[in-house]
Amino acid sequence: QVQLVESGGGLVQTGGSLRLSCAASGRSFRNYAMGWFRQAPGKEREFVAAINWSGGSTNYADSVKGRFTISRDNTKNTVYLQMNSLKPEDTAVYYCNTDTSPFRTPFGFATRVNDYWGQGTQVTVSS
């Protein structure tokens, strides 16, 4: 059974930083793109960032480009999201997910994710 466990969220002031982690278990995802999404209250879940299987290619939503960095450690089956220069509009529950097929690019990732989701981790940015 695949499990995705997000962690690292919290309360931070505008301009602060957080590092999120997503540990995948149940099988290896080292050959699969992985990525992050977020959902703010009253809004649809939106794509944030994705990374290909090797870590050599990344893709970001325009709203986080230049502030967030996605990375992965395939030995730990874990993907990370370093979030800097946080803004109140980054407040949301953050989720990770994986691609449905191996060895694909991080572009178009949002249309290819699996239907299993973790519990997410809350990020709150105060103004």
C-alpha cells in the first residue's frame, strides 16, 4: 500500500522560510517524477512544483518561481520543498504526489498524478 507522508509545515512570518518533506512508502518511486500541490481554504488544489526521476529537471508554478526549490533523495524515497520569501498567499495545506508512469518529465505533471493523497502539512504565513 502506497503512503505519502508530508511534514515540515508550520507558522511563519512573511519573508520566512520552511522546508517541507514528503516520505513515500509502499514501493520505490526513484524512477517517477514527484511533485507538490497546495490547497488554500475555499480554493481548488493547485500545482506548485515537480521534479523528474533523477532530479535533473524541475518545473514550478509561476507564483513560486524563484522562491521555492524542489529536490529529492531517491535513497530515502523522499521529496523536499524549500520555501523561501514566504508570503501570506502561500498559506495552504501542502500535499505531494507521484507520477503515474516512470521516466517522464516534470512538465504536465499536474495532469498525471495518482489518486492517493497524504494528509498534507499546513503552512501558515502571517503578515
